[in-house]
Amino acid sequence: MAKADSTHVRAPADLVELGRVVSAYGVRGWVKIQPHSANAQVLLAAKTWWLKAPVPVGSTGALPCAFAADVIACRPQGATVVAELSIVADRDQAEAMKGHTVWAPRSDFPSADDDEYYWVDLIGCQLFGELDGQPALIGKVIDVVDNGAHALLRVARATLDANGELVLMENEKGRAIEVLVPFVSAHVHTVDIANKRLDSNWPVEF
């Protein structure tokens, strides 16, 4: 028996996108999700998923609101995750979910192990490197990507103005200057999520 859905519950403010519905799975109304990066464990642990419909190309209207679905059953399926949701009754409804993004509140994430961090927590951190043997700002982490061997911090180069505010650096075409820094202990030796600061031995000048 399916649980009563909670589609009309107000969406939490700390939702994090974890993946996308790529297809129906089987004939009983399950859906298949492609997780973003290393977020499959969060999908598997969450009891409720929040979903958002895809935005039509060229749309200038309001962004779709998130709606909730109770997770009745969920399991890994290769590199994907398959699930039975309270709001999906059959394969036709599952097919209609294709393209929806899947979200969960950051507050519901399982606790990370020591020396492990959720990528979403690294985004927005200021990364410091070394200049003449002293800590110096490199920039702000704007994304985390996986190169197959380890995570890479995608960092927008930045400086601090006279008021201590972050100023992003641009090239001659007005585009942000970026650098990729391996997120490995050999380079990033101190992670302070509470203060949104990462310290590394990465050279500031390169």
C-alpha cells in the first residue's frame, strides 16, 4: 500500500539538487535517477524527495516549485538509483517524471565520516593558497567536479577590496578567471566548513 503523499507540504529552504529522473524503471511505476556526483548515498537515505519539473527551453516564466514525494522503496541499480514513489502509480506516470530534478534538504543528509565532506558544503568556501610562504587568497569555490581519480575544486579567482569584500577577477573578455585545484589532502590540508574556508599549499601565482 502506498503512503499518503506530501505534495502540498512547504518546501524546505535548504534543498540541494541530488540528481535527475532519466526514465521509468520496470512496469510497476518505478523511476530511475542519475545521481549528481557522489550524492547517491543521500538519495538512498532520504525518506522524502522533493522534485521539480524541467524548465522548458526559452521559458521566461516563474521557475517550477518543488513538490514532495514519499520514498516507498529505493535501491542502487548500477550507477543509477531506482525508486518507488508515493505519487507515481504506474509506468505512464513514471515516464511523465522524466527530466524532473530530485532534491533533499541539506539538514537531512547523513553525517559525513571524518575527513569526508559533502560537495555542496565546499561550494562557496574561500580557498587560500601560498604566496611567498604565507597564506593568500586564491578565490571562491564555485563548483566541485570529479575527474575519475578525485574531486577537483573549480575556483573563481578573486581578491579582497578595502572593505574585505570578495571581488571576482575577470579576463580581457569579461569572463571569470578560474583554476582547478585537486581536493586531496596533499594540497588542501585544512577544511573549515563553519567559516567557509579552505587552506592549501596551492601556489597563488601560476
